[in-house]
Amino acid sequence: MDNYLLKTITCPICNNKLNYDSNLKELICNIDFLAYPVKNGIPILIDTKARKILTDHKE
């Protein structure tokens, strides 16, 4: 994943910074608990394509 792209790309829902998981090839939003896939180096920032991340966080 390109470092410049990582610095400029944000979550389409909350505009929070995304973190890249190189093992899973996903961009992670820690606010919305979503993982956006990266296919052939292209981030797919469509909320219906994102996967929910399970957390231990309880409200």
C-alpha cells in the first residue's frame, strides 16, 4: 500500500484515518469497526463491501 495514499485516505463513513493490515490486505477503521478490502492494490471504500470487525468493546 502506498504511504502517500495511506496518509490521505479516510473512512467514507466517519472520515477517520484508516490503518492498513498487510496480512489481510484490508484498510481498518477503528471508529466504525469496519475493514475495507484492498483488491489488486485498489482500496474498495464502499460500505456494503466492508466487513464488520468483532471487538471485545462493550458499551
